Amino acid sequence: MIDSLKNLLCTKRNWLGASTLLALGGKLLADPTAVHNFDQSELPLSEAISAYSEKTGIEVLASSDAVKGVTAPAISGSISAEEAI
């Protein structure tokens, strides 16, 4: 799980490649395989992470430097939290 978090935070461009999400304290707050309805336009990554966390109940940790100037793509449809990230 730590490796997945490192993958998430490692580069600005690869944040979407993470397959497992960690929350504060290393505990999952929600099932990453649970399906959610997403309808989100392209957003700055910091806003997209906040919206994702609110929708899924999974806290994503990222430094402000890692997300600065990065735009998350639009996402739409019924997909798992794991797929959405």
C-alpha cells in the first residue's frame, strides 16, 4: 500500500496510475472497488482530489507541490473509486 501512495505522489503526470488509495493513518475509509457515479469536468488537480474524496469517502494525500499546475481530466460514468483515480 505504501508503494501505491508513492506512485500516486511520485510525479505530477502519473497520479492517475495509482491502484490503491491510502487514507490518513494508512486505513481505508471506503471500499475502493465500490462503484460511484462521476460527472466531473476538467479541474485543477487539487480540486479534483477534493471532489473525489467527497464522492468516495477516500482521503487522498498529495503535497501542494505535486498538484500545482496540474489539471485532472474530465470523468463521467459509473465506475469504481479505484478506476476513477
